[in-house]
Amino acid sequence: MKKICVMALMLLGIVCFNTSVNARARNIGVIGTGYVGLTVGACLAEFGHHVTCADIDATKIDMLNNGKIPIYEPGLEEMVTHWSTHSTLKFSSDPGSVIESADVVFIAVGTPMDEDGQADLRAIRAVAKTIGTHLNGYKLICTKSTVPIGTGSEIMSIIKKFAPAESEFDVVSNPEFLKEGTAISDFMQPDRVVIGCHTDRARKIIDEVYWPLHEHGVPFVYTDIITAETIKYACNAFLAVKISFINEMANLCDATLADVLGVVKGMGYDSRIGHKFLRPGPGYGGSCFPKDVQAILYKSRVANVDLKVISSAVKANELQKELVFKKFSKLLGDNLADKKIAVLGLAFKPNTDDIRYSPAITFITKALEAGAHIRAYDPIAIDSMRKEFPCIDYHSSLYDAVQGVDGIAILTEWDEFCTMDLAKVKDLVKTPILLDGRNILKVNELQELGFVYDNIGHAKV
Ligand code: UGA
């Protein structure tokens, strides 16, 4: 393997697979080049397969063919460059021909939320139709996109409808659990792989696709398609509930003067609970939780089942996003008119440029409504946020953003915010008022420097 790739993967703590000679290599087409599609494509090339990623967006494909990736994901550009140079990872704006040359086709297109909370399946249906019309022999069709429970059978029917008579194919549901920001390591070292399939032929092929993960002892969960689809929604809904739960605990701690970080520590050592996903904050965002919890709620309404816990978690999350703004506003005497506010952190979480459903959007909207002037900074996500708020001021460093401000709100836990020079910040601001929306700063340091501050349920002194 080339040095760059080994280095990228070593940095990420990932096992490298020796892919030079691999009898199990398959021709794989990946349709969709978003976070999931690109990561899946690059990682399957790493497994030794011959992969072509297709997208109908020719601009994206041009970028990829020129060695640039359209998203920010640590390590991904290096991997894409490496396997493109070896010609085992290719890009095409013609999904039809990619499908024709593939043995296995991964569907990794977006399923965004529509107005009534349903997943918008137009891209999925279009891909299924393209697969049907280009089916030129047996293929395994593997759904990576998060699709509503029951979509697997719809995909099968669409392919059947457009495919030549007697065509052979299988559909597998193989939900993806990677997180933005750690996508490669999540794919390469997953907690488990879920496979929903109905034939031995399909199972054998998908096992071959994932051969290195079998060799490294990753657990595989085999089930039927509808159960696999449900597992994905159950996981995201459970994690959303976990976050809303700890946010509510944090709010209780604020009222009782307990320290939520101590509560989390004490809870997390209980092996039935665990430490992960118990970080209180300004509410969850991103392209997945908000969309997926709405989609499962929509499905439950159709099925006439009342999912009270999940719907409460959604309400709690909306309130949490508002509460963060209220806390900040309170620090400034509930008068933001003509105040200069530094917003540090625009992405919905660190290590991504994704701002979809970011708590920063709610915060900025409310601050602008209250008459504030926003000075925003994020290490990566400024260009994304500029599309949402073209008229606020963006700055190239956190120290620029805080100059002369009446207050600072930290909304994303980027490393550089955790280690910021608070004494320097104090000298730059007009008034040392700070809301730590991610509990990343040391309260004793803030206090010693004379900041007026608040956080999310963490001790105040
Ligand atoms: C999430 C899941 O974690 C992945 O397993 C899943 O594959 C993905 O959705 C998906 O369905 O595609 P992602 O949205 O990339 O991944 O990001 P997370 O790290 O899960 O964070 C989601 C949101 O929850 C962020 O806004 C984050 O700040 C928030 N969060 C997370 C908290 O507020 N507290 C926590 O303890 C953890």
C-alpha cells in the first residue's frame, strides 16, 4: 500500500487490509456520492474491490475525478486519491453504465425529510428504476441509504417492473451506522454489520464483499429486510432519546445546582447504560437524527402505533435548541438589540462542514430576530452557513470573531475552542459574557478571569 494511505489509516487507528491480490474482489457500483456513498466506495476499494461511484451530479463527479472531494471528512480525500491513482476507485456521471458493469450495486442516495416528516424517496425510486432498466444479468442490490421500513420490497417491485423478464437479482438491506467526522473508522471498525436478506446467494455475496470484517471478527447480524430497516431507525431513535434524556437531566441540574458531568460519570460506569452519547448540549442536529426520528414517527402514525418516548425526545430537542438561546439572552439581561454576539461553532458537531439542523441555525435566527449583530466563526463550516445566512459577519479565526463583542456563545465542541486562550479572549471582548453550550471550558478559569458565564447543567464554580 502507498505511504499516504497507510499514514491516513494509521492516524485513524484503522487496520489496513492487504489488497494487492484478492480473489474475492468484486466489481462494485455505488450510486450516490454523499458522506455515505463516498465513504463506502473508498472503503470497499480498500477491501480490494473494484469500485465505481456514480452520481447524476456531473459537477461532483468532475471534482472527484480531479482528486477533490465535495465534503469535509477527515482522511477521506487521501483515501480517494490513493485508490483513484490505483484505478480501483473510479467515478462516473452515468449510473446506468456503472450498474451494467457491476456485480454488486450499493444504493447510497439521500433520503431527506419532506414537509410532513416522511423520508423523500424520489432518489431511491429513480435509482431502482435505473437499476431495473440496466439489469443485464444477476446482480446484488444493496441498500445503504436509510430508508423507511418496508422500502426494500418497494425497491424490489420497481426493479422487477423495469427489468427484462426473467431477470435475476436480490435485494439486501445493509444499513450504515457511520458518523460524520469519523466515517472511515466507523466503516472499517464497525460495532456490527447488519444484513437483511432473503436468499443464500445474496448472503454469500455480501459476505464476500465484507471479507476483511469477517476476518477481523466483526459481529454480523443476519435478519430479514424489514427487520434490518427497523434496526437502523431504532438505533438512531434510541440515541436521540439518550441525548434528549441527558439534556433534560442537565436542565434539572441547572435548577438544583448538581453537576451533570458528575451525573454522567456516575451513570456511565453502569455497563447497562455506558458513557457514550450522554454529552449534554444545545440539542442534536445533523442529517440523520432529526430526519430519522421524524420518519419513524411518520411510520408509526401510519401503523397506528403511538411512539410516545420518541415523540417526547423530539419535543425536548426542539426546546433544548431554544433553551440555549434563552440562557444566552438571560446573560445579557434579555436585551440583544444592537448587541454584537460571537457565535463559535456552526457545524452540528465537530470535524464536519455539515450544518443541517445545526443548533447554530436556531440560535442565529433567534439572535437576529432579537436585533443582535452576529460575528460567526467555525474552522470548516463557514461556507455552508453562508448559504443559510449570507448577511452575517464571518471571521477567519475565533479571536477575530470575539473582538469587541458583548457576548460569546459556543455551540460546537471543536478542539480549538476547548483549548482557546481565555485570557486573550477576555482582552478582546467588550463584555466578558459567555455561554458554553457544550460544557468544554473550565469554570474555575472563567471565574478567575471574571467572565459572566453559563453552561448546560455543569457546575458553575
Ligand atoms: C448519526 C449516528 O450516530 C450514526 O450511527 C448514523 O450512521 C448516522 O447518524 C446516520 O444515520 O447516517 P451523525 O449524525 O453523523 O451520526 O452524528 P452523531 O455523532 O451521532 O451526532 C448527532 C448529533 O447528536 C450532533 O448534533 C451531536 O452534537 C449530538 N450529540 C451526540 C449530543 O448532543 N450529545 C452526545 O452525547 C452525542
